[in-house]
Amino acid sequence: MPHVQLNGPGELRSLREPLSTLLLSAPPRILKIQGAYLDGAEQHLILEAVVVEEYLRQNFFLLIRRDTDDLIVRCHPFSTPQKTDGVKQLIALVAQRCREICPELQIGNTNLRSYL
């Protein structure tokens, strides 16, 4: 499962608004977040994602989950997108944007190092 671990005290509340309209358009590839939803306990941020790669269009959810001292960015377990380059690139893009918003976050364990 593609994922990025972000070590540090980032607040999901501060990530919700800036991530809710993330867009990278470089046709034929389009990576887009079109909504962000924070749970009441502020432990899970769900991002509504769209990835278009030539003729393949995938709608799915990404999850940023608070884990003890870090955040995990990955596909939501109930979403089953094909793990294409675009999906991996979007996960990496979300992680990079999180680091821009919360500079104290550092990249931890990931299987997407080549996309970061």
C-alpha cells in the first residue's frame, strides 16, 4: 500500500482547508483533491481525490491519520484505486503540501521516496 509517514506534531485541523482544493494539472495527467473532511476527534482527515491519467479516471479517498507522534498519508482502506503512478504521485504531493503547511513535519517511513 503506498504511504508516507510524516513525523512531528502537525495538526489535522490546520491541514483541512489548504488541502481541500489541491490541484496539479499537467494533461494528460490531472491530480485533484476536491474536498477534505475532518472527524470530530480530529484523528482522521479524509480527502476526496480524483486522478486522471489519459483514459483512466479514478475517484477515491485518501486518509491522513494521526498516529501517536506522526501522521500517515495513504489511500483510505475502503478505497481500491489502481496503484498507478498518478495515485502514488498524488499521495506524495499531499505529503509535500502537509510539510509546507507544517514545516515541523519530517518524512519518515515511506515506499514513495522516488515521488518525493
